[in-house]
Amino acid sequence: MAFYIIRRLLLMVPTLVGVTLVVFFVMALSPGGIGGTQLMVGAEIDPAVRQAMRDYYNRRYGLDEPLIVQYGKWLNRVSPVGFAVNDEGGNRWTAPRLKWPDLGESMSKRRPVTDLYREAVPITLVLNMVTFSMAYVVAILAGIYMARYRGRAFDVITGTLFLGLWSIPVIWMGVMFIGFLANKQYLHWFPTGGLNATLADNWPFLPTWDGQAWNRGWLLDRMWHMVLPVLCLAYADFAFLSKLTRSSTLENLSMDFVRTARAKGLSDRVVLFRYALRNSLLPLITVAASILPAMIGGSVIVESIFSIPGMGKLTLDAIFARDRELVLAGTLASGVLGLLSILIADLCYVIADPRVCYE
């Protein structure tokens, strides 16, 4: 098992290089090129000032160098094993050595990329992990009972409802949530955006009551702000996951080991949850490897709608700004999370099914 994990981790390196290489060249060869948005700001400025700006960006970020050289320098910076430049001209390179990866400085925000993603990645991960957990819990429970009561009212109504939700675009659902559930003219049950109220940093962590006024606290306020974004990310997965659980459970309920368990006099609940469910989880584990990266990608839309300062919104702003450092860092982070989720799914096979072995 250890050899398999090490091999998979090593195979991640060429995969990440290929993904970032494609993204870099697509951005570089697009109209305007890298950093084009920065140079188009203020089209009426003096040509001499524009040329000075162009010279600054070329000197600061090496935009006048060949594209393969630009990508090679970026790859050298982010790699834990690379070369170091020991003179100002950049002509002398030291021997390869271990170093701390450097994601560079954002061209549009003038801040280190590491600091920007250190603030954004935890927000996106928390948002998606809550969504992932809720989607799987609801879908698995619904799928099990849909299989148990096959053809009955619960199966038909739940399946139709989830299928209807699956057909609704996320962007439309988010706008409807804001327009009705967060609008003061209608229900106004939830805030329109953000992750906390403006003064939440000054509130206590837990809800408090001082005898005169109720304060919901920072934690409850954060949960209140996350309700609509989580629902937007989760509802589309209910139909697919519940149908997958239902079909897998029905298939396992017809297997010989289930009939043997029933012949021994075990109750339907024990047969369903102890015997059939464990074998029904294998397709869900397979799907989980693709759903988590898809949620992270889908959070671009949700974070933009609800003004959440997460990785998705940061990457989207970077794409519009043609910010090379931010876009490549976002691609690298998304690629690492996606590949790790696939590796974790492979390891979960061993836990769910003892017959699986990677030795």
C-alpha cells in the first residue's frame, strides 16, 4: 500500500505540469496576452506613459521573454527542487537544491499570491466540505429508502423532486435565492452575500444573552450566511447521487449474500444497513473523486453570486485581469485537490471492500 501511494504521488507531478502548461499557453496566446488587462486600463492615457507601463511589466514579470522561458521560470519558482539566481541580471544559476515554493506576486492586486490564497482557500474548502457532506448524507439516506420502498409514493415523489432540482441551473437558482429569500421586499430570511455581518469580528464566538439583547455570535452568523451558498452547491447533486444509491442498493438486495442473511432471520433494517449498504458504497466512492473537484469548480459561480471571497472568486477575477501568477496558482491548487481526492477515493475502496488490494 505504501509503494502504491508513493507511486501515485509521484505521478501527480507530470500531471500538474501538463495542466498548468496548457493553461499558461491558452492565456498567453489569447487576445491581449498575459497582463493585457493591466495595460488596457485607461485607454486615453499618454502613449509615453503606456509605454512606460509596458516596460515596467516586461521588466518586473519578464513578459517580453519567450513563452517557454516564462513558463520555465514560473515552474522553477513553484517547484520544491529548483535553481536559484545569484546575481541581479539573472544569468548565473546555482545547482539544483531544495527550496520553499514561491508562487510569486499578483500582477493585479500587488500582493504575494501565497497570502491571497492563504485567505481564500480555507473559505472554499469549508464551503465545499459542508456541501459535500450534506449532499452525500441526504442522497444516501434518500437513495436507501427509495430502494427499500421501490415504486411507492416516497420513491416516486422524492425521485421526481430531485430530478426537477437537478434540471435547474445553479446561476438561476442563486439569483432566485437572493431575489426572494434574501430580498427585503419578500421574505428576507437570509443575508444577500458575504460570510459574516460587518461587525461580526467584534462579537463573541458563541451566541449570548446579556439580559436585554440577543447576540447570535460569530459562529451562528457564519452558519446563517452559508445557508444559501451551500444549498446552491448541493441541490444539483441530490438527484444523481440518490439515483446512484438507489440502483446500487437494489442490485445488492438481489445478491445471494442478502438472501442468505434474510434466510437466517435477520430483520430488513439489519440486512439493508449492515450488508447491502456497505457494498452499495463503491459506486459512490468512485463518483466522490469527481464531485469534489466539480464542486470547487462550481464554487466560482456561487462565490461570485454571493460575494464570497473564496478561491473561486479570486480565480475568476484573476482570469479577467489576465493575472498570470494568480491563474496558474489557482490551477495548481485545483489540480492538487482534484488528484488528492482521486487518491483518497482509491484508498476508500480498501476500507469499503476488503477484496480490493493494491499490493
